[in-house]
Amino acid sequence: MILSCGEALIDMLPRESAQGEAAFAPYPGGAVFNTAIALGRLGARSGFLSGLSEDLFGKMLIHSLSDSGVDAGLAVRSDRPTTLAFVTLTDGHASYAFYDENTAGRMLKIEDMPAIPAEVKAMFFGGISLPVEPCGAAYEALMLREAESRVTMIDPNIRPGFIGDEAAYRARLERMFTVADIVKVSDEDLRWIEGPGTIADLARGLLAKGPKLVFVTEGATGAHGFSKHCEVFVPARKVEVIDTVGAGDTFNAGVLAALDRAEALDKGALARAEEGLISDCLKLGVAAAAVVVSRAGANPPWADELA
């Protein structure tokens, strides 16, 4: 099983009522939630660990997980509210206003984290769960606890407006990068973390922190994969973009699903990863993301849609 650990929320997407009034419609989402959903749809054994509410939105999230074959048995349930993210679209690109105080996901604590069963061979972390407390500390502790015995991947999916203490957040990312086997960032995230420079040089800077593989997405241009031995680029597919909600999250699932299909979710296999395996990861990630951006909201493809 691949266990995705991080936020689940409701994306309130802009719509127009029958009377022509501006409105918002609720859709299950959250970066890490989207990755779990996409993994399930791509045929991987997918699990999800987060703080989930018992409210109507929490039930919506649970139903969405179940419908995509995702096991939510490790999720921590509570009567706190669900996080809401109101989305604004500009030329198809999403920006977010989060309502996250005192929510089921936000208030997850270190002592809430369950024992992880042996069937979990890889764990994915990231999203807006990492810069806020107390859940950020809880996910960091979980990753540091489990990283020695399982493959770990992190995508910080940086939202600068959501970061209250930048110095503390940067320090947390450094600690998590050090134990991660795989790091994925967008080109914008990469420059926020590493500063100015070429994608290749900055990615090598991330590799030097400890990961075995680094993936960098570059929007409509394509995606890059780096190891200590090689670097690979796969161009984006040309599609009509509706919006970019969930694109990076689905790319992450494509990477993990490709590694799972190759039976390479193993620390030794990742350390030996050559161009062919990295290329397969990029191709599945790019193909899955192309479907997501061609339809509204985070709606990852099923495996048979990519056949």
C-alpha cells in the first residue's frame, strides 16, 4: 500500500447560478487527498491518513475516497469542522483562500498518529499540512519515525500565503528532505526553496540534501527527473486547459504508480534508478496530469483512460 499523509479539504470552486449570480460549489480536494484519489484510480493500493471531520463535508470526503478505492482506515475522525478552500481562477490558474482554524485536519497531533502496518511500503507527505501547527509537527514526526523502514516522498506544494513562520517551515522542510527518498517540486517551489538558478542546478542542490530522486514540474513545458546518475525531461501533452486544480497532485500519483508497477518502491531500487525508470515515472505523471487539467477541478483519470 502507498499511504498518503496530509490534508483533505473541500475546494469551493467558482460557478454561476441559474440566475447568473456568482456562486461556489463544493468539491472534495486537498493536495495529499488528491494524490491518494489518483493513486487509487491508477490501480495502486492506496491509503489515506489525515484528520477527517464527522460533518457533512467530512462524509463527502470519505465517500470520495471509498469510490476511488482508497482505504481511509487509518484516518483520525473528530467532530471538528472540515477545512474549506475558496478557489479563484485566473486564466485557468488557481489561487486559494483557506479557512483552516481549529479544523479536524489542522488539529491533528503527534500523539494521534497511529502505528503504520507492515503492508505500507511507501508514504507520501506534503501540502498545506506542513507549515501549520499542530498537524505540521505531527506529519514531520511521522515521516522521521517511518523513513528508515519505508520509501518516503514529499511534495511541499508551497503556498506562501499559508506560511506563518517561514524560518520554522524552511527548517522543517530541510529535516524532511534529509530523510526523503523522493522529492517533487514545481519550478516555482524549487526557486522558493533554493533561490535563483537553473532547474538542473537547483535540483542537484536538492539531491545533495539526501533524496535519491528529484522531480520538477514546469507547467505547460513539461517535467524533469533527476538522480545522481542522470537527468530526464518529458514534455507536457498539449491539451485544452480548463483549470490546473490537482495537476501536480496527480503527477505525484503517476510517479508513485509507475514505481509501484515497476516494483521499484524500494530504497535500493530507487538508489539504482536509471533513465528508463525515471522516464516511465515522468510519462505516467505527465499523462495523468494532462487529463486533470483538461476538465474542471481535481478529477484524476482512471487507469483505463490512459491506456
